[in-house]
Amino acid sequence: MLLHGLWMRPAYLTVLARRLSHDGFDCEAVCYPSVRGPASAAVRRVSRALREGPCHIVAHSLGGLVALHALEAEPVLPVERVVCLGSPLCGSLAATRLERLPVLGASLGHSRAFLRPGCRPWRGRAQVGVVAGNRPLGLGRMLGRIEGENDGAVGVVETRLPGVADHIVLPSSHTGLVFSAPVARQVAAFLREGRFER
């Protein structure tokens, strides 16, 4: 199962889905409300899709937080492995800054409930791997400086959630994570083995 990020739609994940399909994975992108309605609606939509059968999850940005919240709320969901791409699992400084702006802050909608606090340290059944980018190109930089390595929207430190099975940093921007062939190879490796290639 593929999950998009904030303000995006499943079509955004077409290139990633094609690459994973070539590696032998059956991919289905699930649409969930990333802005409108309550945060619980996003979790319910993802949980409902996950109940349909055993699967792995590959989630970009906000999608990673929604996935982990769904698995935390319903631990029996049949998910073996999760790969989060550029997900600010420890909270997003860029989202916190954006929220303070009078008009633009409203564009976060309910996603602020996920993005500001992030996730608790991971203790769930599913193995979680995180791919972070360190090519600082993106709109997040317009909101102020991001300390340390970052992908232009999310700092690498914001992706280092305690309890995950593996973490890797690749030369990619935040948006580029879903279009990168090396990222797709690492995703496939984690889905097969529970660890990234080094």
C-alpha cells in the first residue's frame, strides 16, 4: 500500500509504484484526506484499507505519520513492514512555522495534529524503516532555516524516531524521494529483508 503526503493525491506516487512493481510488488495507492475533516478521518480511511489483507506500507511524508498512528490505534492490522519516506516522525518544524502564518497556516487543516507532535517512539509489531533525504531543495526552506541535514522540508533529525528497525539517508530532496530510483531500490530491499542495503 502506498500513501501520499500532504496536499497530494495517489497519482503522485505513480513512478514509485512502477519501480516497485518491476521489483515484484503489487502496489495500490490509497487516497486519504490529508487536510479536510478531523485527523481521525485520515486514520480511519487508512485502517479500513489495511484490514483488507496482509500488506506492507510505503508512505511519503505525512503519510508515514498517518500510517503509524493507524497501526498504533489498531495494533492487529496485518502489516509486516512500513517504509517512511521523508516523514517528520519526530514532529515538523516547517509545519509549526507555517501554522503561525495567518492565511497559509489554515492550509495545513487537520494535518497539524500529526505534523506538530509527530509520533511516539515506535513499539508496534510492524518493522519500520525510514529513508531521509539530504538535498536541501524545497518550499520548507522558505519558512526559515532548517538546522543540519535536510531535504528542503524535513530535517534528518526529525525522521529519527526511536524504535524503528532501520534508517538511511540518501541524496534526495523531499519531493524527489518518490521519484528516485535509488530510493525505490532501498524501499524494495527493506520490504524484502527488513533492512536497507549498505
